[in-house]
Amino acid sequence: MEARTATQPALRSPWLAGLLPLAILAAAIALFVALDAPGLERNGIPIEEVSVERTVLEPGEITLHVRNDGPDAVSIEQVLVNDAFASFTQDDDELGRLDAGELTITFPWIEGEAYELALLTATGGTVEHSIEVATETPDADLGFYGLMALIGLYVGVIPVAIGMLWLPWVRRIDARFVQFVLALTVGLLAFLGIDALLEGTELAGAGPEAFGGAALVWVGAVVAYLALSGVDGWLRGRRDREATGRASGGVAWRLAFLVALGIGLHNLGEGLAIGSAYAVGSLALGASLIVGFALHNTTEGLAIVAPVAEGERRPALGRLVMLGLLAGAPAILGTWVGASAFDPSLAAFMFGLGAGAIAQVVVQLAPSIRERGRDGAPGRLLHPLAVGGLMTGLALMYVTGLLISV
């Protein structure tokens, strides 16, 4: 009993010592706020920053979803449309820090015209917003969501499924050219990752800086990279518990799963961009758009099946279907969210998730493209066949990407 009693304080005291500074800090902050920051006064003019997160156009009305992006409260007093004052209503007379609100502007806008809006604040500040092409925002009814699902099917699920039909060909070619195809896969994924970072950074610039701006893209990338590393570790643990005869197949399916998951996260962000562009009228649905996405995303199907090409057993159809849906179906979800409740900060974070997931998959695939020596020892990473595959993958994604304009 004496030994146990002596041990208990030794276990508790380190935790109490660690929590003590946090408790003192919390008490100090509470006192500082309760006394209204004694000795400090607000100097200088108020900093007013307002971002327009979404624009909804209905006949005779323009509704702006705004958010206070600055440290001080903001009051919007007047609205100008193309340098002419317009009447408006708002759901809140003053927006505190990070508060969101809606401004409904009464204005007889004309389909296809461009408009410049200016929001005048109580201090005389101006917040500018542009509508490049005015078009009525579609109603979010059942038919609308059906159309968005059809777009996601055309640009995500079907192209990926077609690309996976290359599996029989990849399984029949010489082993050296399988390395070429794997290197091509790495090139494809690297292009997708770079594209996701660039698109996410561009979207972050349109959202509130108070939420992190471009940092959201990198936060999303780190989160996805670490999350997929955890998933990979879990899958490795499962594989180690399996029989030795199934181990090699387990590695191939693990890589294929990670590739499909990374592509799926990228297609989620791509769907967000497509849906939001359609909702504001800057996306023209047509055969050229569908053909462009079909050519661009078909190569993603090849990237999924390449890791399982060297297996001795014939891949199970059910597994292939699940991998295809994992990679392509998020495009449907993305179009729904993007067209009905688009948020620039969320979209930037989603693109970051896609980029981070793809980066983790590239790290996993890189060892498989190493040159194999005569004694089986791994050789150079960037041997001629691997370099050719990488360059071909980058070129394919660049050329097919020229056919897409969102």
C-alpha cells in the first residue's frame, strides 16, 4: 500500500504542472476581456474588408452573400450598380467580424450583360464586385440536381471507367513497359496535384482571408497526406497479418486503392468548380466540354489499374467497380455542392485535400518505377524508361487539359 501511495502523486504532478500555465492563461484572458482591455484604445480609422462569397440572380433582383473579412464591424449604407444608386435590403444592419449576411438589390438586370457593383460602407469605404455575365441562377429542384448528377457522371464516372478498360492490355505487355506505364501514372498524378494546388490557390483568393486564404490549400494538402499515410499504415498492417501467398497481391491493391482515393478527392474539387461555374452562368454545357473532360479524365482510369497489372490472378470485377466509383463518383457530389452551396474557402480546402492525397500516392508509387538490376537489387529511379513515362504522362494531361474551359 505504501508503494502505491507513493507512486500516485508522482503520476499526477507532471499533468498538473502542465495544465497550470493553461489555467493561468485562461484566467488572465477572462479578466482582460471583463475589464474591457484596460489602458488600450482603438486608434486609426476602422479596417473594413468585405468579401462577396456568392451571387444569386433572379428576375429584377441581385442577391449578394457577403462576409465581414476584417477586424472591425461593417455597415453597408449604399449600393451602386454600374455607377447608379440602387435600392436594397439587408438582413443585418451591421456585420461583426466573420459575420455573414445577404444584400438583396432591386435592379432590372439584363441577361448576358456585365455589371460592376460597389458597396459603400458607413465610413465611405468601397467594396467592389463584378458580374461578368448576368444569367438567372437555376432553382435547386430535383431536375437541377439530376442535371448536376448527369454532368458528374459524364466528366467523372464514365471517363474513369473507360480508362480502366486498359487493364487487359497492361497485363499483356512486357514487364519493362509496365514500368513505363507506372511512370506514366506518376506523371499523370503529378500534373493533377500541381493543377489542384493552382486551382485551390486561385479560389482561395476569392474567399475571406480571415479563414486562412491560400493557407487553406496547404493545410488541406497536409491533412490529406497525413490521413492517407495513416490509411496506408493500416492497410500494411492488415497485409502483414495475411498469408504470404496473398501479400504481393495485397500490395498492388493497396496502391490501386490509394490512387483511386487520391483521384476521387481531386475529382471532388473539380466537381465543385464545375457546379459553381454552371450556377453563375460561366459554364456552357455542350459536346466540346464533355469530350474535353472525357479525354482528360480517361487517363485517370489507366492510373488506377496500372499498379495491379503485374498480379498473377485476374482482378475481381467487383473490386474494379468499387475503385472506379471511388475515383469518379465524387465528381457528382462536387457538382451538387458547387452549384447549390458554393464556398470559396471550402473549395480551396478541398483542392488542397486532393493535392495532398495525390502527393502521398506519388510517394507510394515512386519505388515501383525504379530500375531493376540483374541481381534484383533496385537501381536508378530516373532511368530512361521512367523519364519517358513521366514526360508522357505530363504531356497527356497538359494536351487534354487544353480542351477544357471551366
